[in-house]
Amino acid sequence: MNMHVLVADPLAQEGVDILKQYAEVDVQTKLQPEELKAVIGNYEALIVRSQTRVSADIIEAGTKLIVIGRAGVGVDNIDTVAATDRGIIVVNAPTGNTISAAEHSIALMMALARNIPQANSSLKNREWKRSSFMGIEVRGKTLGVVGLGNVGSEVARRAQGMEMKIIGYDPFVTAERAHKMNIELKTLDEIWQEADFITLHVPLIETTKNMIGAKQLAMMKPTTRIINAARGGLIDEEALVSAIEAGQLGGAAIDVFVEEPCTQSILFNSNKIIVTPHLGASTNEAQTLAATEVVYQIIDVFNGKPARYAVNAPLVSAETLPLMAQYMNLADTIGNLLSYLGEGQIKALKIKYQGEVATLDSKPLKAILVGSLLGRITNDRINMVNASIEADKRGIKISEEKQPSCENYSNLISLEADTSNGAVTVSGSVMRGESHIVQINQYWIDITPTGSYFLLCAHKDRPGLIGAVGKIAGDAEINISYMHLSRLQVRGNALMVLALDDAMPSAQIKQILELPDVYSAKLVKI
């Protein structure tokens, strides 16, 4: 399948060039919403930065969309809820501009400390006013870092090199983790009261909107300086200007605004407020890294691989991805195979993890198991993004069980479907880095998925039956690459698995079903 990608905002050429090796790429920047809505139905992927807003109606019009990429950190301009409902993966580039954003925050702090922009402007106006621009050292000062994620932690690390004391706030960072970063965790009120410099590194959400207002500003020292290179809207701008003009605050440096582009703002009226036009990620290195980071994820999605930074899918860390990936492949195979075998209405699913796999985060595996199972029984697009949502919509109850040990294998994943016609179970294990299906219902087997066809034939174990099935395949010029037989007892029930080089036509399957003592014959592709 030839994939098509629309790049709707300026993207580093390095990223475009990489993407062109895997897909048809159209670069159309500055599209108006109606223009984007009119063309988005032609593309499997959309890449934006901060300028283009990807609203629910645009997502609805993107009938082919598989993935939306944000070449940057924030995804405020993408309706991720609408994307999730449609089964569209949203990826971003959270590390591409980390260093650039951190360095810009430090640069703004130093500009505040030494009045660099004001002194530059004064001297260029032919004024020599050294005494008007007396600054302060940052050494020994307390820096309050609000948000200790990728950027915030890098700011803290650089500030420590300048011999600053670092205090921080982040409800999702443990005290142990903060201690390792040499950061003392504080409440927000303590940061407002104690910090000489405050730098913000949080997303704009309901709980962070105007997180610094008149009340918080009144708690700060009159010498405190604030830096915001994260998101516009985190600070009440009118309250900030009033506090600075009243001498209640030492100054501020703002890189982001509520509405962008921004060429008029109350912030521009104060000489104690430094402003820059959203330059946090504006370095050659950051633009290249962000572009390539999002492009490689889109390529992975096209190839059926997990995206490393999918914001609306279960997170798989870079450290665990190599180990997790082999189990994710196994989970996809198990769910796919069970979708062929299950008959009747699915009522519930039971997932069991045994051995090594039981020690891993099961959320990605659960999503893939359910998504690959449901993917063949509905016309809706289902993947690891919306699998659990779709199961809930269908009233399918899902339970999970973990056992640290496994009797016969070092690891085992089992998926059991409770249907109106009874239970169906498929189990698999990773051996030597490869997926193996080792159990179908009560039959223990060992087949390696090859992306080709398998004939699963339930029958009575009796002489001549294997030969009869083989003859039907041979007469149809269908080659059997290997065969596996599992039986519960001699002359009892058995399961025959034939690996086929080609699909067996329905006429031959009918012949097999007409053989005495054959109970079922199913052609599957795994």
C-alpha cells in the first residue's frame, strides 16, 4: 500500500527527505481550516507543528488517517479525544527540542538577571547608562522549577552547574527521583514564597490555566523573576503587569502567548518584561531533531510497529521497548488467530500472563490483544489506541491475570474468549526472539507464524486421515511446508496443523470436511 503524507506546517527538510523514501509527501503550509478539511481525506498521515489546528471535524474528514504527527512537544492544537475515538494514533516529538527549550529558559533567566535586552536597546539609542542596568548574580540564588519533565529537569541540571539551589514541584515525580536530581520537592505555595527565579514547564490544561495570578504573585518576594517558555495562558498577564509596575515583582521573561502569532500584548508595555516570539525550539538542531523524531515514528506506524511517543496509546519506554516489542508481536498474532477460531458472540475476554512477561506493563499488550482480535470482526478501525474503548462500547468484559512462574515455558500469554458457543483459547510464547503459538484450546502444539497460511483441522485420531488430507492438498497443487499433530489420546480427539505455501480454496476445504471423522477445518493467515 502506497502511503500519502500531508505536511501542513514548515518541517525541517531533513525530515521531509527521510519520509519521501517511504511515502508520497505533499508539503502544503498555511492551509485554511476549510482547505485542510477538503484535502485531508486523501492522506494516511498528517504532520503539523503549532500553527495548524487539527479539530474534530478535520479528523472526521480524514477517512484514511492512521497517524497524526506533531513535530514538537505540546499537542494542544490536536483534538486527541476525537483522534482516539477514530483509532488514529497521535505522536509527538517530546525530546527533539528539549535541550533548545532548556537553553532558552536559561538564556531568559540570564537576560533577566543582567538586563541584557534593555541595555542593548539603550546603547543602540546612543545612551551610556551603566548604572541603570545593575544586575544580580544567579549563583547562590534559589530557582523554582514547576514541572520536572524533560525540559524542566534539563533546566535544573544546567542551573546546578551555575551553583543555584533548585526546588521543584511535580505531582508525578517521586521524592526519590527528585533526590537523585538534587532537587528538593516543594508545594507550589512554598515555591512562590521561596524562589528568586521561577521557571514554568507544564502543559496548559484546566488545572494549570492562570496558575500564577494575583494571589500567587502577592506571595512572591519583590525581587522574584518569572520565566515562562512553556505555554501561553499559564500566567494571568494583567496581574503580572500590575505586580511588576507596582514593584511587587522583579521582572519576567515570556516566550509564549495565549494567542500566537502575537504582535500586541499588555506585556509589551513594561520595560521589566522581556518577550521573545516563541523561540524555545527555534534552533537548527531542535527543528531537525523534532522533524526526524516524528517522521521515524510515522514510518514505524506505517510498518505496523509501535510508535515510541504515541500520546494517546499505552506508553512503551525506550528502555523496555526492545523486550516489549517481541511480546507485542506475539500478542498481535494471538489475537489475530483467535479471531479466526472464535464462533458465536463474544461475551468476555480473559488474558493471562505467565513468567517473564508477567513482570512487564501489560497495558500495551492488552490493547494489542484486544485490537487484533476485534480488528477482523468489525468494520470500525481498531488498533492499540482505541481497542479498550471499543471493547467497552461492545460490552465485552476484560479480565487480566498475572503469574510470575510458568510450568512449561519461560513466558506465556494466553487469550481466552468466552463466546455464546463456548470458550476458545490461544496461547503463545516467545522463544529465541520469535513468536510461537503453543496451545489452541486443549491442544499443545508449536507453530511459528510466518505470515502465510495454516489449515487447522480438528478430527478423530485414526489411520489414513492425515494421508487423505495431504492427498487433497497435493491434488490441488498446494504445497505443505510442514505439519504438526496434537492429540489428547490415541484414537481420540486431535488437532492437525498444516503450514501451506498458498491459500487452500474453499472447494478443497469442503472436501476435507466431508472426510469421515473430520470435525472442522479452518484456513487462517498468521
